[in-house]
Amino acid sequence: MLTFTIRRLILSIPTLLFISLVIFLLLQLAPGDPMAQVPLTVPPEVKEKMREALGLGQPIHVQYWKWIVQFFWIEPQVLFDHWFGTSFAEGKQRVISWQTRSPVMDIVVQRIPQTLWVVGLSYVVGILIALPIGIYSAYRQYSVFDQTGTFITMIGFSIPPFFTGPLLIVVFSVQLGWFPSIYDTTHVVTDWASFKIQFMQMIMPVMVLALQTTAQLSRYMRSSMLDNLGQDYVRTARAKGLKEGAVVMVHVLRNSMIPVITVIALGVPSIFGGAIITENVFKVNGIGQLLLTALFANDIPMVMTLTFIFAILIVLFNLIADVLYGVLDPRIRYD
């Protein structure tokens, strides 16, 4: 397993480099000029200096090298600077955002914690709710619980976040006044009272995203459980006198989790993509809102960096899913 993991990590390097090159070249073909918003009263020589400061006067291969180096090498230094207040990144060439005129990775690093708070927690909540629902729905097929779960999951599939978010705001913020309608990204948790405020403002955006995750995973879990409940090994286990709980929760569940792991792993990048709308609805100052703002502002360096982060997530969680296959299924051996 260790050999397989190392080999896959090594092979992922050229894959990610190729993906980065494709992203860079495609976005280089996109129309738009960061100098278009500069007032006409600015002299041409000043505009030229501004273009040079943004790195636009360099050849394409130099711009690509500068972008990829700052992504893989300067980002850890930026994290170190951001957390410990040092200045290791001083003097390094940085890729500048066309919109904010600030280093791209500095902005991304500042936005990631807010996204992880909302998106990461919503995915965990969705998984913890979906798996028990799927397991019990399969075990009690066609029961009232199963029919109710099917109805609710169909609603979760059918209603998009851009409708669910405003609906929750109208009901729970405007009419009932239970939760704040806007996520305060400047809020700092220092004591129990501030933690309660943080918890209250996270409920609605987390539940909007968790609804999509729960609807999808519970259906996959139910279908996979039904496929395995009718297998011969289940009847054999019951004939040997094993308790029903051990048959379902040990033998059936372990085999049923193999296809569900794929959905869970590959769903991580998609939940980050779905957060783009949710973050804008609730004003969460995360990378989803940052990507949408960069798209509207034609901020190519920012769009390239965020798109490449999503690509890295896809490659990484594909690897995690493959490794978990070997853990869950004893028949799969990579070494």
C-alpha cells in the first residue's frame, strides 16, 4: 500500500503540471485587459509601468514559470509569514492579482479558513446524516422511513442552493429572527458567548450545503446496501447464527462502503464548487466568493490559481479513494 501511494504521488506531479499548463494557456486566450479600467487621464508611460508591475510585459513562458513557482514554492512561505509574522517572502517575485493589486496567494491564504469552516463542516455534517439514513432505508426498504427519506432526498436534489439559501434567510432570519442573514467573517471566537454567535451564523450556510450532500450520499448508500443485502454471503452469515446487527453493520456495510467512498472522495471538489453560490448568498468571505468576484473582474491570475486548487483537490481525493479501496476490500492489493 505504501509503495502504491508513493508511486501515485510521483505520477500526480506531471499530471498536475500538465493541468496547470492547460489552465494557463486557456485563460491566456480569454479576452480582457487589466488596464481597461484605468482612467484615460493616466499617461501611457504610467500604464506601461503598471503593466510591467503586474508581469504582463513578460513572455508567456516566463509568466507561466513565475505563476507555477509562486504556487508551489512561495505559498508555504506565505503561510509561515501569515501565521508567525516573519518576512521570508520579501524580495520574491509574486504573481499579482489584477483586481486588488496584491499577491494572489496572500489573498487565497486569508480566505481559505472561512471556506474550511463552512464548506468542510457542511460536508462532514452531510456525511454523518446521509450514511445512517441510507443504511436504515435499505434495511427497512419500502417502510414509512424509507418513503419519507426518498421524498426528502428528492427535494434536496431538485432545489438548488441559490433558492434554498434565500428561502432560509426569509424564513429564519427575516420572519423568525433566529439566525443572522449575513455571515460575519471578522468575528473572532474568544469565549463561550462568541462561540455561540459563530455557531448561530454558521447554521444556515452549513445546512444549505449539507442538504445537497445528504441527498446524494443517502441515495448511493441505500442503493449499495440493497445490492449487498441480497448476496449469498449475507444468507450464509445469517445461517451461521450471526446477530443481525453484526451481519448488517460489519459484513454488509463494509462492502457497501466501497462505491460510496468514491462518491465521498470525488464530492469534495464539487462541494467547494457548490459553495461559490452559497458563499455569495450568505456573504461568506471565502474562496468561492473570491472566485466569482475574480471572474466578474476578469482577474485572470486569481482565476488560474483557484481553478488549479480545485484540480489539485480532484487529484488528491482520487488518490485517497484508491487507498481506501484497499482498506475496505481485502481482495484489493496494490503491492
